[in-house]
Amino acid sequence: MSDEQIIQEIQLNKVYKVSRRTPSYESIRPSLMAEGGGSVDVYIRDTEPASIAEMKEIQDKQEIKSQPFAVLHPYLYVEQNTAPITKLILTGVEAKEVDI
């Protein structure tokens, strides 16, 4: 399966480590899409956080609504901003939940 075919649903309020199967960042831009009409706040980091609070000590944060968000850092945390959010779809990377 190529990176283009990796599509995964993730949950709100969980920290994920995302990784690519191939090192090429040219074939596809990994992205996160929030569905449902609301918006989410996305927090990303380069290093593994010790806690949710540390994850939210903003290294980079962006609010997204219906447009895809480029996932270019290895740690990802998504929090609901406005309702409703029905699904969070991650494309082009594999995500594993980090137990913190």
C-alpha cells in the first residue's frame, strides 16, 4: 500500500505519532481533514510531549474547518473548537496513539 492509499480516522483529544512509510515528501502531502461543519484546533510538535498540557504549549497551532491541514510534524493533537465535528480523517501518514 502506498502513502496515497493510507486513510485513517482519528479521535479528538488524543495525541498521535504520525509516520510515513516512505521518506518522500514529494509524492503526497499528508493531510488532516475535519468533517461535519464545525472546526478543530490542531496542535503539532517535533518532540514527544509528556502531557496534553505540554502538547498544547503551542509549537504550532492552527484552526481548521473544511480545508485540509498539512501534517508535517511527527506529533499531532486535535481538539474541538466549534461543533459539530463528525470525523477526523488523516491521509498519507500512519497514526499511532501516544499513551501520555
